[in-house]
Amino acid sequence: MQVKALRIKITGLVQGVGFRPFIYRIAIANKVKGWVENNIRGVTIEAESEEENLSQFIRDIATQAPPASGIENIAQEEIACTGFDGFSIKKSTDDLKGVTEISPDIAVCCDCLDDLKNQPNRINYPFTNCTNCGPRFTIIKDLPYDRHKTTMDVFEMCPDCRKEYTDVTDRRFHAQPVACNHCGPEYELIYGDGHLKDFSSILKKTAALTESAKIIAIKGMGGFHLMCDASNEAAVSRLRNRKLREGKPFAVMFGNIGILEEYAEISESERILLESWRRPIVLLKTKKELAPSVNDGFHRIGVMLPYMPFHHQLFEELKIPAVVLTSGNISDEPIILGNSDAQDKLSKIADAFLVYNRDIFNRTDDSVAFVVNERTKLIRRSRGYVPSPIRTRLDLENIFAAGAELVNAFAVGKQNLAIMSQHIGDLKNFETYEFYEETVKKFLGLFRVKPELVAVDLHPDYFSTKFGNSLGIKTIQFQHHHAHIASCMAEHGLDEKVIGISFDGTGLGTDGHIWGGEFLICNLNDFTRFTHFEYIPMPGGDQVTREPWRSAVSYLYQIYGEGFRNLDLDFLKNIPTTKVDLIIEALKKNINAPLSSSCGRLFDAVSALINLCTVSKFHAEAPMRLESIADNAIQESYPFEFSEIISFKPTIETIVNDLKNKVALPEISSKFHNTIISVLLAVAEKIRIKTSLNKVVLSGGSFQNAILLGKSEHLLTQKGFEVFSHSMVPSNDGGIALGQLAIAAKRRSLGLI
């Protein structure tokens, strides 16, 4: 048969995942000759063989690609035959015209875990990896992804590793972090006046320290963690006190899925997510309690499974079911990277330090997710997900989106790819803002982005907005809740008018007030506000987020005037009368009491009103506690008013009556959740009647509430709506930057900016 030649170009996540050796192997299997190379745009192949062989070769690329790869497109063109003698892998090339995706960090694979037991030079070696697993983003300094451009550049390969690295048929061919007991990074355990370097001794001592209620700072894949026995209340409460983390639940790592099943309910979708190569923290319903201070009264627990070889090795030594594994930092600061930095900053928290001598270049926290209606929902997008881009249908080239202020993540645009940063955090914290600036610089260099347009939030005082303005490049401000909806639209490839429902805590509106309970008619370019939750004064401004009782008092004052003090409400009994007096005075005189339509503040108010959470020890504690106690068997809801705007006056009045009648708090919580869902359905129906729009897009931090999101999706779908919510991008402010990118790109394409 006649020989044919093709040039094949593959784009997507094809670097750092063993793609070239995979191509080599299937080329040999299909009798294809030619070559494959990595370049800044992706993978290019020149292939010669009989037509049937080439067709099977291309099918195999699509169906047998490495598990962690992500093929976006396979383009092919016929070219003249060259007459190759065999098939080869070319050295990576570098140019500045396109972009190659960088693999996120990948959990250790089963083959490497087997090597820990059986391969002579890797027996018990805690940095074992191959082309299918191991660190990627956290060690890369530049593209193309080659060893000399990673933090492995200081470790010279021994002859055995070099042989594997250069053998195209080997599982470690061009595995950039390849190492073994003879040539790779090493752990060291530092405790009191002693230290250990023998790894077997390190494992035994680390297990013994953990089981004796000690706190250990452990260098992980993307930064330090703090670890203790999750079943020991003394250890967990001591960690909580030392870390200045009052009430926020701790993440927990279990040794395997079998033990985890004893402690949490796991659906099949949750099991798949937990065991995936991304290994996020997954929120599960608690079945059996660990130490009470782990989740401080919440009915869900954040759990993960081992993802580094060391994790697996440690659990083989431990006799306890789980360990707390929380970010190694002081509350609100970024996760710590360096060994000396950790010993300086964590010395008052940790009793011992487990470090290793390979640098982390890009810090990443653990990602956090939950499952609703069998779909993954990200809360924090970091390790295992970043920097995999979001593919859009927009030209995002050279746009920088600064993101929001809380739970910040920024984004850069390259061609049609939105490359979102890892979770950064609260920019009001100085160290976090420094992390933000440093990471922006890294991303712009790594992905060859030269910003020509900067997208920022409408709020002029956000540190992200100020940073964007400081770049000296054309800057455009976008309304917060429009960006939320645009983010979800971009994730789903929508570019049309939709019903946008954005529920969150705060965002500056175009009228100068604080928004957060918004029903929009919008496309990527613009929006109109159809209706919203009624404005309520928020006495003390941002202080209401820390003291939800203020929101409760404001709602009560709007309904009952000062007479609310005669309602004999329990939550008021623990608040000093003088404080309540000051709030009433502020409301009367409109002193530092900005108007807000926030859904988050309404949740705060109800949580405080029923005396569940009057003072928040961490962000969004009040809504989280309200969700946590809800009785999902309850179907009833409270009344509300909807004419031009949505009023919850009847809702609050009926809740007050329920409290008087001693109705159980789980029932009140459920009825309140059902009320918000009823409002959502009623307004969506009204918009559909008026506009004929049928696509509903849900976004904003309030949709991290599994009850609100799950029931809303289900009931909207029942009523014939097409429903879109976030999956691979957070619905909270960590996803805002994607929306900012999308709006900027759309307006630029229309010549409006």
C-alpha cells in the first residue's frame, strides 16, 4: 500500500504527563515512522506510514492518552513524505507565539507505590515518581517543561535514573523529577535538640510523635502543613489555639478509602473524586466523629486521601485512623514554602519539623470540593487543578484580570485560554498581597503574557483593583455580580442572553450600594438588573460579617422598630444593651450603615436571630452553621413579598413566631432555605415570561451552600429551565477573575473598549 505522511498538532494538557513517550510507543505499535516534539504550543508529530496505520495511530492518540493529559484538539495536514528510518523524540523547542499547558501536580500512581516495595534503588524512597505522577506546577520555573527549568536542576541524576530518563520505552522517560535513593531529594526530621536523616528512622519517629499528641510541621507538595492526631482532642485543640484558628473546620487525611468509610458517608461520585489523581479535599457528611475540635459542631468534614509517597508510608506506620493536615501558616497568611521560614514562623505551633531539600517554586494549597447532584463543585482551586486553563470561545490574548479581594485568584488570557492562578487568599493581609504580586509576575513570565488590557472590580478600594490600576495599562472596571455570572457562562461556553442569579455576601453595585441578592438579565457584554433583595442597612459596615447579630438587629428594626427589644429573643440576651443601643442609634441616624441587598447578610441575620451564630469566628461561619443544622425532610417554606423588589419582612416575622412557639431550629433552617429557593424559582419564572429566556446561570458564594444549590438546580430543571452552575471554577470570589476576563474579551471584540 502507498505510504502517506501527516503533520499532527496536538494542543491541550500534553506536557509533564508522559505524552511524548506515549506517542513513541503507539507509533512503534502502529508501524509509524517520524518524530514527536514538545514546543510552546503543544505537541507536534510528523508521521509516515500506510493510511490504515496512520488512522489507527490517530485513534490511539485520542483513546489511550495518559490519564492526567487533556487533549483539546488534534489537527492534521498531509505533507510530503520524507522517508524516515524510524520514530524518534525530538528535544523540546521554545518560542513565544503560543502556549503549552503545564500539568498540575499529580498524586503518586500505583506503579510508583509498587516501586517503593520492589525496585532496589527506590525501596522506601519518598520522592518516587514517573511520567504519570508527581510534582509538576510546584517545581516548574519556566517553559518548556524540562529538568533544568525546575527545582530539580540541582540534583544530578545517578546512572540508573539517567538510563530510565533517556530510555523512551521506560515509564520514567523524561520524567523531570525522576530520582532515587542515590541521587534525589532527602527528608530531615528536626525535633527538640535532635534531628534524623535516615528515612526509616524518620518514619518511625514521625509516627511516634504524632501518636503522642505532638504537632508536626511537614513540608508538602506545595507548601508546609501542620499535622496532628485527628482522634486526639488535646492535640487538635492545642493546634487550634496555637494556630489562632478559632472555629473553622480542619481538613483531615485518612490512610485509605476503607477506613474513611467508617467515618463519613461517601457516594460513588465522591469516591471517584477522592481517588482521582487530583486528590482534593472533599466535604462529606460525617458518620462517626473524630476529635470534636476537628469540625467544631459541623455535620460535614473535609477529607482527603494520601497523594505523596510519604503520606502512604506514614500511614503504614501509624496506628491511628486519620491526621489533621491543615495549611502551614498563621491564620490568614499564605502557606509557608521554605524550610527556614517554616522554622521561624511556625516554631510556636509545631513541636517538630519534617523538611526536605528540594525547593517549592510555586506554592499551592490543597484544593477543596464538594459534590452536588453528582457533579464536582470547587470551593478552592489550587493543587491538582492549577494551572490547567479554562477553555473558552473568546479571544483572551494579553488580558489580565485582577480578581476580587477575598479568596482571591487572578487570571491571564492566552489565545482562548483563561489561565487562573492558584488560590491566593485575602489581599487585606500584607503577606498575602506580597504572594499575589509575586505570583502575578511568575504567571506573566511563565505563560508569555504581556498585558494590553486589565480587568478589575468596580470597587475602587479593593487591593486587586488598586494593583490593576498601578500597572499603567488600560484598565476597565466591571460590576462584581455581572462578573460572577460571566464566569459561569465562560466555563460553559455561553455567549448569549441568560437569566443570571448571583447570590453572595458583598459587591459594589452601579448605584453605589452593596449588592448580593441579584437577578440579572445579562450576556457577556452587559447586564440589566431585573430585581433584587430589599436593601437593608448594615450597621458598622464590614463589621456585620464578624458580628451577624448586627444584621439580625437591622432586619428586626426595619420591621418592628425599637419594639423588637420586647420580643424576648434569646440572641439578644448575650449582647450588651449598650451595644444594641449604639446600633439602633446608627440605624436611626444612618451613621455608617450602608445599604445592602446581600443574600449572605440575610443568612447571617437568620443564623443570629435563632441564636445559632451571633459572632463569627471565621468567614461565612453563620451561613455554614445554618446549613449544617437543616432538616432536609422539611418541605415547607416561609412567606415573602415580591413586587418590584423582594422583601423578607414576612419571612422574619414568621421566624420570630416560630421561635416563640418553640419550633425546632433544624425545621426553621430548612424552611428558610426553602424560602430562598422559592424566591429564586418565582423570579426566574417571571423573567422567563417577560423575556422568553430559558437558561439560568447560578453564581456567587452563597451557591457553595449544598442545600441551596442542589434544590435550586433540581427544581429549576423540573420547571423546564436549562441550568448552569460552576464545576471546575469556584462560585465564590475565587472565580471572579474568569468573569472579568470574559467581559473584557467580549467588549474588546465588539470594539467597545
